[in-house]
Amino acid sequence: MDRVEESMDIAAPADRVWRILGDFSGIAAWAAGVRAVQVDGDGVGAIRRLDVGGSAELVERLEARDDALRWLVYTVQSGPLPVRNYRAEIRVEEEESDRARVTWTASYQPLDISPEKCERMFRKAFAQGLRNLDRLATAGIG
């Protein structure tokens, strides 16, 4: 399994950042390339269908969640990603009362793509998503 991790410090309270990230149906507001989302179910086991352009749909499942610890785990069930066994964790930690650290980690097996190219693809998507999240949280949205 290959693994990638991106982190960012955000100048906003951890609870505000978690309100944005913890909204499983709200990913289109901050994740790179997500145009729309539809969620079936609630809580662990919920399925979200992401419109990622054209006729492509990425289907993810919420595997675990802890609001007190501000973390969630999701897996990709199907979609256009060139990987299998994709599992990701997003965690929000309080650094200070007005600062949070967000860490997004994923493990996966590349398919028909070099491990280096796959890692670059995820790093770029994660970094853009974290920058978008930073803009939302520091603007007081969430």
C-alpha cells in the first residue's frame, strides 16, 4: 500500500474547521474538483456520490467518525481514480484556541499509474482542498 499525507495549520478554531470537514455532505464547498454531492444515509455507513465532472462519479463510504476527536475515515467504493483499496482519514487537532491543524492521510494501491505520479495527484488534490478549507474557516464560514 502506498500512502500520502498533507497537513495545514489554519487560523481558525478547531470546532469551526470540524463543522466544515465533519459535514459529510458538504465536501463540494472545499474539495478540489467536486461539483456536487448526494448523500444516502446518515452517520457511519453513509454513501456520498460526488460529481467530479463529465459523467464521472466518485462513490465514497463513511467508515468511522468521532466528533469529540474531530476525525473521520472514508473509503472509495467506485469511481475514476486510478487506485484500489483507497482509505483516507481526515483529522482536525486544536493547536491553540484559535488555531487548528488539519491532517489528511490516504492509503491506496495504484493501478496502471506509477506510484510517484499517483502520489503527486493526491498531494495536489489534498493541498488544494486544504487551501479551500482554510479560506472558508478563516472567513468565519462553518
